[in-house]
Amino acid sequence: MRRTRLSCAIGLAVMATCFMPAAQAHESHSSQADTHTSSLVSDVTETTAQYPLTIQHAFGTTVIEKKPRRIATVAWANHEVPLALGVVPVGFPRQAFGDDDGDGMMPWVKARLDELGGDAANLYDEGDGIDFEAVAASEPDVILAAYSGLSEADYNTLSKIAPVVARPGPRWSSSWRDMIRLDSAGMGMAAGGEALIERLEAQVAENVASHPEIQGKSIIVISHIDPTNLSRIAFYNDNDARVRFFHELGMVSPQFVTETAVDGRFAGQISAERLDELADVDIVLTYGGQALVDRLNEHLLTSRLPAIQQDAVVLLENGPMGTAANPTPLSIPWVLDDYVDLLSIAANKAD
């Protein structure tokens, strides 16, 4: 087993939180795999990187001595960066949430892998945390984790296997741009990463321009509601990638949501006594089915909220669409149109 030790300065206190994406897919995109993946970015062969590379992140500095050939990833969606840039990772995590066919991959990942002529690679299970043995078995030259919840202990253990491109700030707070920039830099393909960002930004801008009805609408992303106990409602705040993506689409967060985005936290909660603060929320997005909507309409407090009364609710179930609510390099071109269409329907109801 190859082991590369890095010098690093550990100085960031991390928060113990968990990330559980979920949701519903639109099957119309299954037939459009080639179009969506091929138009993302041209395969890039980059020779301009100067070694050794030095990458700053939350745990200090990673030094990459030479061009990495074997790329492994951990945590959420980091494998999409090398795939988008034409590189098949030697190992990446099996997808647990939103995988509707049981192959351990999102449809956009499988489509891109097929396009590049790769196989299922080495899929490892992260249900109980990072499988360090499986990562080591893939014999990587670098490990990408720019979007992650890596702890200090995780980082130290992974660093004994290969250089690690860790998260730049608090857990699970990296934007999709952060992920692309850091991960592509760790591959020695920073210019390719910038080209990918530009391509995705143009696609988002075009979509935004065609949906003026969602501009300025306030939205809350409810992460958890217990239909049997509505005394507290949990939500994602402005530090979360999902919420920041709404801002890119021209939507806004309610003030009480923004106020919880302190000290690196990406979620908050509101008690039943304060539910009147949701009165100015135009759209509610949450994970669940019709039974949840029925319960919200029956509850004495939530039934009086304008967004509930007007059915300005976007429901995402356990499938690719809801998983892609957390934007990633390959999911954005795959679901953007359908995703914004759902927001548009809700926005029209809120008028």
C-alpha cells in the first residue's frame, strides 16, 4: 500500500452535524444522458500545472509533489469533478440516497462513466463513515474531499494514504464552485476546472433569464418535519449549498433563516411559537409526500401559513431530483430545467 505523509497545520474546530440529502427524480432525463454529459465540458488534458502543488484548506496545507494519475474521492459528489474533466476515478463512494436503480450511482454519474468508457470503479460504502481500507486499496495518488464533513481524525488518517484535498471551511459548506476549484487544482487541472465553472454558470444564467417569476421569491428549505409533532421545524440556512443555489437563481431567504447562519452552522430550527415568522415565505421546499402536505394543512398553526394555503410547496422524495437539489458538477445540467420548473409552478401559486 502506498503511503504519503503530508505536513499539515491543524487549527480548525469542526462542528458535529450530519448531512442526509433525499428526493425525487424526473425520468424524462434518463433518455437525455448523452446530451447532458457531453455538453458539460470537453475532456481536458492539462500540462500547465507546476509541481509541487500547494493547496490551502481547512486543516492547513497539502503538497502534491507530482501529477496525480490515480484519483480517489470521499464524501459527497467530489468524484463528479474528475468525471466532468474526463478522468475516471479509481475509487469513489457508493451513492445511498437518491439511487433509484440500486447501482450505487446517480444517473448522471453512470451516464458520464459510460461515456468515458469506464466501469463501476471501486465503489466503497460510506454508510458508517469513510471506509479507509477501501480507499487505501484503490492506491490513489491524491484523495479529493473539497466538499465534505471531514473531521481532523478523518483527514489525518486519509493523509497517511495519499495527499488530501480537504474542505476549505466548515463542514458541508463548500459551494459547487469551491468543490470544482479545489478538486480540479488537486488533479493539476485548475484551468479545466475554471472552464467547467464558466460552462455551468452560463447554463444557470440562461435558465434564470427565462424564469422571471421566481426572482425575489422567498423560500425555505425544510430539512425535517415530524408530521406527528410540529412543535419544531428544522431547515437549512444560507451556509448550505442548496440554499445558496436558490440565491443564484434569484430567490431569497427569510431573515430568520439567514440569522442562523453563524459559526459555520448550515441548519437551524424554529419552534411552533414562532411559526408566524413563516407568514412572509412564498415557497416551502421539503422532503416528503402528499401525507406530509395533508398534515400541514390540518395543523392549527401551519394550515394558516400562506405558502401552505396556496399549495406553494415543492416536494422532493428519495430520488435523483431531490438529491440534485444540492447542486453538483454533473447534476446541474441534468436536472436544472426540471428543478426550476417545479420552483416556477410554486412561485406562480404564491402570486
